[in-house]
Amino acid sequence: MVQKDSALNKLITDIIMLKQEMMALGMQYGLNDERTVECSQQLDDLLNKHSEMVQQEPCFMTI
């Protein structure tokens, strides 16, 4: 269980960092720029992983 908590905490940290990066890219290059879109797709992947983890273990915290 501790390992899963650690994995979830890392995933949440990665989501927060990638979200900040995507917002910075969007402000600098625009929302339709390929760098912003690619970052957004990476964020989608992480959010999907988070959703899967939470569904498997309902006791996990949500973001």
C-alpha cells in the first residue's frame, strides 16, 4: 500500500508540474502551438493514469 501511495503522490506531482508547463507554453506560444498541444496530450495521459489508479483503489485521494 505504501508503494501505491508513493506512486500516486509522484503522479500527482507530475500532473501539477506538467499543468504549469502547459500553461506557460500556452501563454508564450499560444494554445494551438504544437508544443502546447503535445504537453496537453501528455497531461491527458497522466490524468487518465490517475483516474485508473483512483478507480482501482477508491481510498486514494483525488485531485
